[in-house]
Amino acid sequence: MKPLRPLVLAVTTLVAGLLSWAGARLWNSVGSLPGVPAAAPIVLAVIAVVLAAAAITLRSRLQAQRERRPGAKAVDPLFAARALVLGQASALVAALVTGVYGGMGVFLLTLSDASPARRGQALTALFAVLAGIAVMAAGLWLQHICRLPDDEDEDRERATQRR
């Protein structure tokens, strides 16, 4: 499985943000733009916490296994693979969601006749963007923890060969 690159997440967020901003402008010119759900930042924050908890658990168990500590629980490879896929998928979805809420937030902030309700929605969108960034960071960290030592050695060799 190929690692997910931060550049892919950044480009996905940027493209989704631009499309969301343009869509929000179009939607607002035709009718009333729907609001930003208040639960969005909460759900994203919970996902970030779950991913971070999985990363911490896996890191400690893998470290104990590598150091051959007595009584260390072995990490089931299938569990690690599932955690890796969950982290990568969550990071990709969070990149899309972060872009969408970022684009809507920018549009709501640039409205000349922004009501206090729209400013509140822009603040909610900002919190959703921050929580989405946390999900992406936790997903990338989980991916880093699930790397095999052989993968790290191969990456070092490739970096050395490029120089």
C-alpha cells in the first residue's frame, strides 16, 4: 500500500475549497445558501481523537514488541492494516470536507451584508476547518506509525540515491 502524501491532501483541500467557494457564490445568487451544520466541527474533532488514540495505542504496542518487552502484546497485522486504511481514508475525506467548509467560510466572510447568523456560520466553518486539519494530521501520524521498519530503510536508500 502506498503512503498518502501531505501534498495530495493539500491539493485536494485547495481544489475542494475553490469549488465550494464558487458553488456558494452561485447558490447564493440563485437562492438562499444552506447553513453550516453546527455538529460538523464536533464530529471531525471526535474522529481526530479516535485516530490519535489508535495511533498512540499502536505506537506503544509496536514499540514494546520491537523492544521485546516481557508480556508485550503482539499487534495483529490485520488490525494494523485496518487502522492504516482508516487513517488514510479519514485524511482524504477530511481534506474534502475541510476544503468545502473552508470555501463556504471564506464566502460567508466576504459577504458585504453578512448578518450575525452568517458570521456565526463562518465561525463554525472555521472550527470545522481546524478540526479537519486535525483529522488529516492524525491520519498521517497513524500512517507513519504503521510503517514497517523495512519501508523506512527503503525510503532512506531512495533519498540517498537521489543526492
